[in-house]
Amino acid sequence: MNLHRFLAYALLACWIGLTPVTVGTAIQWSAARAISVVKVQRALDAQKLANASFAHTTPRDSNALPGDQDAMTQLQRSNDRAVAKAEDASEAMAEALNFELVERNQFWWELAVWGCLTLLVSAVLAERRDGEESRPPTRVAG
């Protein structure tokens, strides 16, 4: 087995191995995109809820009745929970968007390497074929 044939088969094996990896990364990127869209929507909903709960709270009155003080405390806790949920949703959204960005960059790099391998394999195989066609046919005695 000569070196040219070995190189051709090695490059072809790399190309065959990289093809499903590239397709898998494209699928992961698509899934990451779907997840980030959901998390963005959740973050927007949580922010709307936090803004709505903040709009319903009124400033505390030091002369308010004890029942009103309890209601105000409960409203404040509810508002704090809504703000905490909005912050958590915003963090989850940022993480999802960053993950999507990483997947997208990985896909484009893999696609570039796959394209280069495609061109290289086709050039090596074409050169091998040209080399075989230029040789004079050998006769087998028998």
C-alpha cells in the first residue's frame, strides 16, 4: 500500500467521521436556539409580573393601621419574590443565550473544517485517479 493511497483513505475516514459530528452540532444549535427562545419568554413574563406587582404596591404610611401594615408587608414580600424570580429568569436567559452562541460558533468552525476536508479529499482522490489513468496498462500473463 503506498503513501498516497493511505493519505486518501485517512482523509476520507476523517471526512466520514466529521460529517455526523457536524450534523449533531447543528441539531444541538437548533435545540439551544429553541431553549433560549423559551427562556427569553420566561424572563420577559417574569419581568412583566415584577413590574405589575411593583405598580400595585403603595408607599408605606407610618400612621397606617396594623392591619394595613401587615398587608403592606405581604405586598412587599410578594414584590420581592417577583423580583427574585425575574432576576433568576434573566440569569437563565443569559446562560441560554451564551450556550446558543457557543454552539453556533462551534458549528461554523466544524462546518469550515468539514468543507476544507471535502475539498482536500476530492483533490487527493482526483489526483490519484489522474495518476492511475496516465499509467500504461499492465498485462497479466496467464
